[in-house]
Amino acid sequence: MNIELEKVGVKTAIEHCLTNSDASHFMINIVSSHPPLIEYLKAAFASESVHILACADSINMKHFFGVIRTELQEKSDVQLMIVSHELGWPIIESCHLNFNTVKAMSDQNTIYAGDNTIYHGQPFYDGDVF
């Protein structure tokens, strides 16, 4: 697989999700075995409102939220995303939360209370057929 195609494909998928969200703050976990891809995305989305993480053990939303919950105490409108790309296209699991309404809930109930979606990006390949 061409890492440059993966970089562009994953970045485009994340941009799509950011553009179509009402959230004011984003926490994005990149699940990848390619450190150059993670560094590329961190540089591409460096801002006050978008934070790119690479928590390899946070592959589900409940666990990811548990890891970053304390960082979100000052935020109210947050979108969490887990991004993977190992299947040949980007897959983004997303959970939009109004943190003011879910502060007292358990991690699992908080995720259930959020607006959850899955986004499948375009396959990235350079003419090869899978």
C-alpha cells in the first residue's frame, strides 16, 4: 500500500467529518501501525480545537473516552473520533457529546447518550484491485 495515498485518504475523510460537524472541539484517536501517517495528521490538523492522539490501546469509544475524560472537563461541545485505515480505506467512528449533560454518567452511558456515527471513506489504491 502506498503510504502517500493513505495519508491523503485519511486526511480527506477526517476533513469531511470535521466539516460536517457542529462540535467546537475534536479529540481524534488515530489507530495505525504507520508512525509517518500519525505525524502527518498531527501536523495537518494542529489547532486549538483539534487534538490528534495515537492511543493504540483505545480502539473502542468507551475506552478512548475513559482515557481522555479528564481533559474534557472544561469543554461542552465535543466530538470524539477513532480513525483506522488498515482495511484499505479510512473508517471513522464518531461520537458527538454535549459534555454538560453527561458529566455525571459512566463512560459507557456517556457514549450511548452521544450522537454516534460511522463514516467510511474512499478506498485508497493506485490502480491495483483488491
